[in-house]
Amino acid sequence: MAQIIPVVSEALQSTIRRLLPSQNGFGEDLQAQNVIVPIIDLTPSAEGSLLSSSLQQAFAFGSQTEFIVRNTTSTIISNSGFYRVFGAINGASIAAGTTGANFSLTDGLSTKILVAWEWTNAGQVGKSDMLDFDFIVFLAAGQSLTGNTSATACVLAGSTRQIATSTGELVNPSGFVAE
């Protein structure tokens, strides 16, 4: 037999008021029941996608843009929105000095380094390392993501994919069709 009992907990009541502001003035206590109630999670649909976030961010042939940066600075993304940036950096120590690479954000007036790598010749000329990177970046209008390497012995290579517009509307992988 189903039983419904009041739940008296200020912590739960406070959470309900915070998460559901429209219920703030509701005058009754929370109630619990001993009946199994199936729950259907509509979160992905409510967020604008039928896919989980890991699938929604997947690379697809028609929605990824590749890049390779070697011994120069290149603009990788110049459109506003949320982007996934994925790839690897391969760097080697050279005969003299330091080899380095970085990703930077710029608004045209100033530049901020997002992440940087550096290889210094410590008696091991030609020693190389490869490191993976996978991050999400947001660009407002007028901002861009650049990649830079300081020598031919250092390469940033990867892909970018827009995962959401600047207003937060999710962008599904190219070719995905919801049934």
C-alpha cells in the first residue's frame, strides 16, 4: 500500500527554493512516498540536443577544421562561439636555445597566453616529446584563438569544432540526424 509522508528538512526545502524559484511561495512541506516512480531524464532535449555532451562534442567530417602551425603564428579560430580544440604538439630541443609553442587569445588589442610549452636544449639535441591537448574555448565577437611555434622543430597540429554558438545553442556534429 502506498504511503505518503511529509519530509521536514530545511536543507531540502532551501534547495527546492533555490533550484525551482517558481515554487518559492509553495506553502506545503515536501512529501516522500514508498512507491517506485519511473523518471525520464529530458535534460539533453531541454538543453537543445538529443545527444549526451560527450557525443554532441564529437568530431565529424563536415564539422571539423584542421590546423597545423610550424615556426609561425596562425589564427586558428576567428568566429565567436564555443569551440573544442583537439590535437597534439610535437617539439624537439634544437642545437641552441629554446623551442616553444603556445595557444593565445586575442581581442586585437591585447593577447593572453592560454597554454604554453617549452623545450630547452640541456645537452640533448634532438630530444623530442609529443603531448596531447583537448580543451574548450569561448570566443566573443572580435576575439580569436592563435597558435604559435618558435621553430621548425615544433609543430601544433589538430582540429577544431564549434560545439555551441555564442548564445549557447548547441551545434550537433555534421550529418547527425535525430530520429
